[in-house]
Amino acid sequence: MLGVMRRILVGAALGLLACATVPAPSPPPMAHAAPPIAPSVPPTASEIVAATLAIYAKARTYEDAGEVTSTFESQTDVRPFATAFDRAANQFRFEYRSDHPTSTYVIWSDGAHAYTAWSVRPPTVDHGPDLERALAAATGVSRGAALTIPSLLLPGAIRGRALASDARLVGSEPLDGQPCWQLASADDAAKIVWIDRDRHLIRRITEHATLDTPRGTLEVDKVTTYRPTLDRPIVASHLARPDLTGAIVDAPFGVWIGVQFAPSETAPIRVVEAIPGSPSAAAGVLAGDEVTHVDGVAVTSTTALVNRIRATAAGATITLAIVRAGATLDVPIVVVARPDPFRIMRQALLDKPAPAFAAQKLSGPASATLADHLGHVVIVDFWATWCRPCRLTMPKLVALHDKLAARGLRIIGISDEDPDDIRAFATAQKLTYTIAHDASAISRSYRVQALPMLVVIDKAGVVRRVDLGADLDGLEAFVTSLL
């Protein structure tokens, strides 16, 4: 599964389509200033980050117009975007132009509803009040622009924050005549955030990545340019909601009964698992059941069965005919709107016995078999060599391992990539904890949805915490409490 995710990321980087530019407004005077930094004393990176965060958190209104410029293999792709936000009115709009000037992706929210509308892929999606989900869904489409600034302006734990708490100051250079600080994460010099020294607003983010593709190594440079204005009246059209006269889909993830079927294009169709807390689990479906009919119609392949379920409206009831221990049972199941996959994952794992695994150990001091660590606290880290956030977590995990291993902490990093590549990467990064290869779909049993994903397992073998992304705040204190 992680290999598929890798191919998706590489495919996104290779997309090349031309589009027009968005005219940039001229920045007006600021209505309030950043917390002062004494001009005679060079500021620290933490002071710059704190001042910048304060500016965005207090902003009454915010607008920008910019573009994401990607360059690879002597080709350049320019994608314009615009952001508008009014805190008092609780309104937000992000527009991203793709393919050509008439093709746009819009996110709009009034607090009660967050809509996403893409002119080349109707219908409009209503995410309810969950603006975080709408922003996350647009991250790849917008080359990351949809999430960076909103994560600073909007309340809530939105993933993908632009400013790292461990940032370091790497330079000071003018941009369009305006002096800017240049900050980089302590562990990632390939991403530089340019911050206006006078207004403490982000003006530019430069990133460099090396991707492995079927054609060989690909060097990709991405520059995101912002032309921000703050605390000025916003033209009404800049906050206009998208056209909602057409079809609107209420369930962004479709419908769901909570069954994992064994892939098969011939009968019998077997249930691998009824996900805990799902409609199927509530109806009594069990692993090993064989499904023969849906609402009296025979199904002879997993694809046909899944399509029948997807064609059913949320709230309706379907009846599965299943064979169990030689007997045929009719099991009615209520079809529901599919929950957020991250919530499904946490619901299936938290406070439940950790799925057993025996991975192929490639390096490190401890066993890669979970059963060998009963009586120890275990952190399982799902990662990949191409995953930049994964690299950000690794020095923190090394420090945690070296500090707490003697007290009973075990860390196992698991990747499904080529074992030789994993081993070479672990050596180059000087990883002191155990590194292993996933040769038996361990990531599937843990329902890995994104990388990195860290699972904390207590001494009794029960999952007590799941973290997605590189933000490990509080992890050491939590682990120490379990030791």
C-alpha cells in the first residue's frame, strides 16, 4: 500500500499543464504590527516564528494572490491561487486555477459548511463544518498552497503547518526589494520559508526534492510565492461562495458498511474483517463469512459486491446472504456515509490489542517481532525513504530511543520498500533503533493512511496512541508515563 502512495506522489509531481496568472494586489499599510524585536540584536529563529504566528493568529482579514511554480527536467508549471479570510464574518475562500484559466478548484466556508467545488470534476462536495477535511483533500491538487496559510490563520489542529518549532535562521535576503528572513527546519534544509522582516508575513517558500521514478532520479524545485495583505477591507467577490445550484454530495467518502473483503473475481467472496464499530460488525458479520447474494441478487466477484454497496444510498438497508459453517444466513446491514478514514483507523486501533507482526529485521538492536516485546513499551513507526516528514521524525526517534531504551522502550521502524534501499538509508541516517521490512502487509493490518504514522503500544500489547505526521509534541512524556 505504501508503494502505491509513493507512485501517487511521483505522479502528482510529473503533471504538466499550463494556466494563466492571477493579478496581484498591491500591499497596503498594515493595521497592526508584529511583536517588536530589538533592531540592535539579531533575532533568533524562535523569536521570528513566534512573531509570525502571532500576526496570523490576530489577523482580522487576510488576502493573498500568488502562484506555485514547479520546475523539473527543464519544464516549468505555473499554478495561480488566491486566498481570502474574514475572521469576524467567519468566511474563508481559497481558489486554485488548474489546467487552463476556466478550470478552478474552490474551497469556501462560512463556519457551518465547508464546500469544495472543482469545475472539471463535479459535483460540489459539502464537508459540513469540517474545513480541515476540505483543506486536506485539496493539498495535493493545489501543490500544498491550500493548506499552508490556512493552517496559520484558522483555529484547530490542521495538518501541514508551515513553520516548524525547531526552525533555524539560515539567511536574510531581499525579495522584491523587501528584506526577508529565511528559515529552515532543523532537519530539512531543502525547504526555506521567506518571512517579511517588517510585517512578519510569509512571502515565499522554496522546496527541493529528489524523487525516484521509473525513468530514474528526478530533481524537482517548487517555489510558492505569496503577495499578502492584512487587515484591509475585502472585496465581496473575493469571498464569494461557489455556485451551489448544481448537485451537491453530502458524503465526501461515499457510503460504507465496514467490511474488508478478500479481493477475488470469482466466488466465494470471503470477509477478511468486519471493522469494529461499523454497521457490519453491529449486524454480526464475522471474518471468514462467505457472501453469496446482495438483496437476493447473486454476486460472483468482490468488484460486483462493492459496486452494489456503493450504489446504495446512505440510510438504506441491504441484506447480505452469507454462508457460515455450512449454514446460510440473511444479515440486514444499514448503509451509512463513510467516515473519515483517519477516524476509522483510530477507532480500530486505539485501546485494542495491537495487530501481531513478525517483520524482516534489517538493522538495529531489537527483534522486529512484536510478540518478543511483551512487557516493553513499543513505538511502531511506518515510514518511507521518500517521505520528507518521515525524515523529520527520525532524529527525534533516535534521541528518544537512546534516552529510554534502558528503561524498556523499543522502537521498530517499518517500510515496504526494497530491503537494500531501506538498509542503506538507515545506515546513512545513523538510525539506532530497529528497522524492518514489511513483507506481510503489516501496514494494511494497522490501516496506515498517511506517512509517517507512529503507533504506541503499552507493556500489555494494547495500542494507546496513534500519531500522523511529523509533529511529536508530548510523545516523550506519554511514553515515559507508560514505562
